[in-house]
Amino acid sequence: MVLNFFDQFASPTLLGIPLVILALTLPWVLFSAPSGRWLKGRMLTLQDWLVNRFTQQLFSPLKPEGHKWALIFLSLMIFILFLNTLGLLPYTFTPTTQLSMNLGMAVPFWLATVIIGMRYRPTHALSHLLPEGTPTLLIPVIIIIETISFLIRPLALGVRLTANLIAGHLLIQLIATAAFVLLPLMPTVALLTSTLLLLLTLLEVAVALIQAYVFVLLLSLYLQENV
């Protein structure tokens, strides 16, 4: 039973071809393409409004040098958001439950912000390793602690996204299994369990949306330190 619960996180294959490739390309197919018409439809209008609100909120604290990252971060958030939400559908696979994939997204973006900071503002980038007013005796210890916390940032990004999604999927499967088992034995309890399952599914949808935003928000904060 334990192994069956975790089988949902294994990448499915068809004729030896990993279907994770299909899962990674599907979000871009569902995203509405720009229209050349003068009047936009409701979906495109809502899409443009959400994109503008997200861009203003995320990049207002950044200097103009960091605004060139808007398109990259926006594409990344939409990509993660679609993967998280599509993975909640039955008989689907969620690529963002794989730590390797999340680290593959977190490490390059974090490293890019570090390289930009070291290239254009090396003194400012290194100043974060030693807070102002640190006692002289504590300087070596503080530098080591700050360096370790600095290097584990991409790991924390990937683990946070992976852990939140895996926990939600496991809870949904556990409660769904309990409701299925209790249905012939105690229908009333099974009905209450199904209601809890519905509420948990709504919560998991919110978590999927929030985690995509938090992932990009933290990357923008790392960029803000180096721009």
C-alpha cells in the first residue's frame, strides 16, 4: 500500500518513451496566443490583466536594470503554475513533484543572479556575507554561516516546491482511499470524508498557485540583492 501511494510520483512511460516530455509541453499549448484583432476576448483580457498585475507587483521594488527579467520570470511562473494545477487532474503526472526538475529550474536562475551581482556589483554582492556591526570575534563564524545559507538557497527553492506538492498529493490519495474503503461499511463517515476530500482539493489548488508565485518571488528577491 505504501509503495502504491508513491507510484504516482514515478514518471510514466509509453512504448519506452517518458510521458514527462508531453507533460512539460502541454502548458504552452493551453496558454492563449495573442490575437491581432482590435477587440480581445474575455480570456485574453483576463490573461493580460493578470500578467500586468503580476509584473507590477513583482518588479516594482526592482531597479530598471532588473526589469529585463520580467518576461523570463513571467514565463517561468506560468509554466510552474500550469504544471502544478494540471497535475491535480485524475490520471495525470506532475513533473514539479520531481526534485531533480525543480533543482534544474532553481539552480540556473539563482546562479544567473549571483553571476550578475559578482560581475557588476561585486562589493555589494559580497557585503551580504558580513552584516554591518558584527563583533570582530564573530566575523569568521558569521561569514561561514552566511555562506552556507547563501549556497543552500537553490536547494531550499527546489525542496520547498517539491515537498508542498508531494504532501498535498499524498493527503488527497490517502483521504480518497479512506473514503472508498469506508463507503460500503459506514456511508455517513464516507460522505464526511468525501467532503473533507473536496475541501482539501480546493486547498491544494490554492497551494499549487501560491507555490508557483513564491518560487518566482524568491528568485526576484535574489535578483534584487544583486541588481
